[in-house]
Amino acid sequence: SSFNVLLLPGDGIGAEVAGEVEKIITWFSAQGIAKFELDRGLVGGSAYDAHGKAISEGDMAKAQAADAVIFGAVGGPKWDKVPYDVRPEAGLLRLRKDLGLFANLRPAICYPALADASSLKRDVVEGLDLLIVRELTGGVYFGEPKMITDLGNGQKRGVDTQVYDTFEIDRIARVAFELARTRRNKVSSAEKRNVMKTGVLWNEVVTRLHQESYKDVELEHVLADNCAMQLVRWPKQYDVIVTDNLFGDVLSDVAAMLTGSLGMLPSASLGATDVKTKRRKALYEPVHGSAPDIAGKGLANPIAMIASFGMALRYSFGLGDWADKVDQAIARVLAKGLRTKDIAQGSEKTIGTTEMGAAILAEL
Ligand code: NAI
Ligand code: MG
């Protein structure tokens, strides 16, 4: 089978870590494991420099046609003063919106070799493997009205509105149940039904969907604040956590710190599956940004980017066995003691971006 892949390296270390993934994609093609038609585009500050927009219409069209978009990172001090609607982040937001990427998947995996780099004790995090499924296109970040009004008498009022419709909750919950079936078969749904109407509806829709279509999956409801506490107390109780945009933003950052460095964390953003073509739009990116403090020095950890490509193998290319092999290659490289600067402890010897990329490819 052949897949169209659009590589958008972006800015700063985005370009450096994307280069390592490109080598792995080329290797997969050369091995005949899958055929990738690889195309490249510009996004973020580099796109702004080239044509005054955070992503061009041509590259948007390529993204629409791609089986998967592999995205590095955008931003940097060079573009801090560009107009708001063409700032680097606008490129990523446009991609998410136009591709309808409503499901954000953020795994938190703790590799045994790095368990001591976690903010928590080794026995709490060693072997951790959970997945946060965050609703990405609705909720309080997008709901109207959204404004600051002047009340006179020196007072102002800020207003954000949380809105969720049944179909939005239903489709994200489906993603969570389906993923749980491929993992340890458990879904924890986090909301605040005790104080929010959207929480009541969320609970209702998830419960009904479970009854109708996913009785084989274990479902628990957890209040989102309690979920934050449980993530720090005993995270291994979770398999798949499904939650809204705002709680998902916070809970996934909490989960991230269980695993060590930002340089280790991959993510996927998925759209709806087209009923005719069975294709689903998807974008894969590391959680980290463009890291201006280390950009251009060859120090960036490429693991988050490579693990993001691993997620593409699993969710876009039907190559779950190869996704497992990518994860195992990362685990073995870490077990051998190879470290980029961000994950090194004490006096451990460190290697650079290309050495780490090459070591993982060699394990594959
Ligand atoms: P950041 O994630 O770029 O960096 C935070 C810290 O983590 C820095 O010290 C950096 O050196 C380190 N770090 C991050 N990724 C690393 C890696 N792969 N290997 C080794 N060390 C790594 O976040 P920050 O500093 O808040 O933002 C920098 C720029 O990136 C800003 O312009 C921001 O807007 C943008 N950004 C872009 C994102 C994206 O493209 N999705 C996400 C977050 C920030
Ligand atoms: Mg966040």
C-alpha cells in the first residue's frame, strides 16, 4: 500500500527533529514495508518569511489530500511581533480547524530507563502506559460569547462560554472506546457534572453510548479535579482517559510530567473517518515547541517526533506491529544508556539529535 505523507518541519528544533523522522520514513520505503509518497511544506515562521502567511493555501491543499501530516514545531522570538492572524501558531490552528481534528491523543508512557527522571517515585510511574483522549475543537476555548466588556465604574467583565453538543461528545467518546479495545479495555471519563451542565450532558452521552455499543469495555466516571489528584497519586489505574478540551489541556500536561522530559512526548490529532474512503485526516506532532534556547545546536531530543511517527504507523497506516517496534527501539536505546541532554542525569554522557535518530534507526 502507498501513503501520502506531508512533512511540515516548521521552525527551530522542529526542522531538526523532523529530519530524523524523514530518515526513518525513507528507510521504511526502502525496506518495502510501506510505500510513502513524501512531500514537504512550510508552516509557522518559516512560512511567514516565505509568503507572509503561517501556512499557504497550496500547503493547506496538500494537508487536505495527505493520509497523514507530520508536524514539527512552530514559533520563535524572530516572529514575536508579526500580526496576530499570521503568527506562527496560526498555521497549526488552521490545520486543526480545517482538517476537523477533534480528537487529540496524548500517550504518557514511562520507559523503565527513565523512571528516575519523573517528578514522582519510581514505583508510581515505572511501566506507566496511559492515553489521554482530549476533545480538541469544542468547549470553552471556542464557545460564544467570548469577550471582555466594560461595565463602567472601573470594572470589566471577562466572558468565556463552554458549549458541547451531543454529537461532539458522542464522537470523541467513540474514539476513546475504540482505542480502549486495542489496549487494556478501560475508559475513564472525566468531567464536572457536579457543577457544570456540560458535565451532566457529557456524563449522559458517554453512559448511553457505552450501554448501546461498548458494554464490553469497562467504563468509570471520574470528576476532573479528582482525576488530576489520582494522576499524581497512582496513575497506573488508568488506561484511556476521555475528557473535554479544557480539562484535557490541563490533565495531559500533568500526565506529561509523570514521564520525564518534554522531548519524549508524542501526540496525534485525528478527524472523522470518511464513510466512503475509510480515510481519516490526521496530524502527528511532538508535544514540545520549537525550543529557541537550543535550536540550531543539534541538541534536541528527536524521540517525541519519532514516537509521533510511530503513532502515525498505528493510527493512519495500519502498521501497529511496526509502531510497537518503533516503541521497542526507543526503549532499547534508552536501556543502553543513550541520552540527549534533556534526559541525561548527573554526569551521564550525552549525544546529539542525529546520533539519537541514528541509534533508533539502527535498532529498527
Ligand atoms: P518548548 O517546548 O519549545 O521548550 C520548553 C523547554 O523544553 C526548553 O527549555 C526546551 O529547550 C526544552 N525542550 C523542548 N523540546 C525539547 C526537545 N525535543 N529536546 C530537548 N529539549 C527540549 O516551549 P516554549 O519554550 O514555551 O516555547 C518556545 C516556542 O515554541 C514559542 O514560540 C512557542 O510559542 C512555541 N510552541 C510551539 C508549539 C507547537 O508548535 N505545537 C507548542 C509549544 C510551544
Ligand atoms: Mg497545554
